[in-house]
Amino acid sequence: MKRGGIDFEVVQPYAQALMSVARSKDMTEQVGEDVRSLLKLLQGSEDLRNFLANPFAKIEDKKNVLGQIIGDSNSYLRNFVMLLVDRRRLLLLDAICQQYIALLRESNQTVLAEVISAVDLSESQQQAVRERVKNMTNAREVELDTKIDRDLIGGVIIKVGSQVIDASLRGQLRRLSLRLSSGN
């Protein structure tokens, strides 16, 4: 099965191996934090992504750059990433990191909710969304991925897996328009 062009059957064993090492050392959360930081850096730097994807860049240069990025704080993640470099699987790093985070969420009974709003949500509004999602999913924790879409006019759209709750003004206007047009 492919997700976003990356073969899930190749990514999954690597993510599970990293999770296994992290569990054996009781470091799943610390590795998770480091993986999130690495993901943020990868997604925020096109130059870094291009360098790591460059087949002409020397393996040692890639190891040096990644070693400086990861540092000495997490030798398990560092060794894991160096293994990916050696096995020429560095193109999978982003997908492996994302899958590790998914495995961590699953083990912590945490769900990811994508929240799209017209304006930044206050802390109390975010907490209300978390509570609603907890009630909806029976999850222990809820992680929010917030995005701003000024076209919503007001309200929010909450996506959890395949479930979508559209409580935006734009959505309400669209539903009202459909009701009015079907009434003719």
C-alpha cells in the first residue's frame, strides 16, 4: 500500500524498529520529541531536503550534517539515522518519522485532530475542541494540528481520521443554501 508515493511496507518496519529500541530503553517520549524536532527541521528547510536527497552528496557529508542536527542528546536516534544513511534509505526519513509519531500516538491512546479555523483559537477554545474530540473518540489524549483559513468566515472544521465536523460559518451557509435550493 502506498501513502503519498512512499511504500508503507518499507516505512513501517523501520518505524517499528525505532519504536522497539525506544521502548526497550524507556525513551519513547524523548525519541518522539527528537523525531518531531527533526521532522520540523526537514519540513522547514528545502535546502536540507535537497542536500539529503542528492545522490552525488557524499555519505560522510550527510552523516556529518545529520550528526550535527541530532547532536549527542539521543544516541539511539542518531545511530538509527546513520543506519538509514548507510542503507541508502534517507529518502524515507520523513515518512519513517511520521510513522513513528503515529505509533507513539497509538501506544499513548492519543488521536490527532486537524482543526481549521478562521482565526487563532484561544487556549480555552483549544481545550473545548480537545474535550469534544475525546468524547467523540474515547481517546485518552488529543493532539491538535491547527491551521488558519480566513475563508471560513468564523467557526471551525475538525478532522479526526475520516470524520469531519464542519462547524464553520461557510459550511453552515453552504448547508442553508442547499436546503433553500432543494425546497424549490
